[in-house]
Amino acid sequence: MAEYWKSAVTNYWCEICRTFVRDTVASRTLHENGPKHKDLLERKLKAGRIETERKEREEQAAKSAMEKIDQLAMRQYQRDQAGMMRTAGKGASQGGGKPRGA
């Protein structure tokens, strides 16, 4: 059976530049030291830092919003409890026990 021809030279895929480079030490070194690769690498790292900072700000905002909601809920709960205690005390002193309107 005849084998199909295959090039002996393999290529390396550069994720940063999204291009193929010959997979030799010299070619990869030349590519990685080139201005295009360095510029794209710097942009990618900067975008990653910006994204991380944005996520941290969003998480902090969500955390502070949840703390505020918890504080407001606790305050309302305490008001409700105090109101229930007052109405329970009034109902017992009036001797009613019947619901209003019944």
C-alpha cells in the first residue's frame, strides 16, 4: 500500500498570535522575540488584569449590596418582632382573643 507524502517539518500553533510557526528552536525564538508577538502578549496580559479587576469590583459591589440587604432585613425583622410583642400584649389585656370582624 502506498503511503501518502507527509512533510517532515512540523508547525507550532502560537495561541497569542493565532498563527503557525515552524517548530524549531530558532523559528520559535525568532517569533517570540518579534514585535508583533510581544505586543499581542502585552495586550493579552493587560486585558487579563483589567478583567480580573472588573470581576473583583463586581464581587465587592455584590458583597456590599448583600450586607446592606441583610442589615435592612434584620432591622425590619426586629421591628416586626417588636410590633408582634406590642400587639400580643394589647390583645391579652383586652381579653378579646377573637379576631376583628368576626
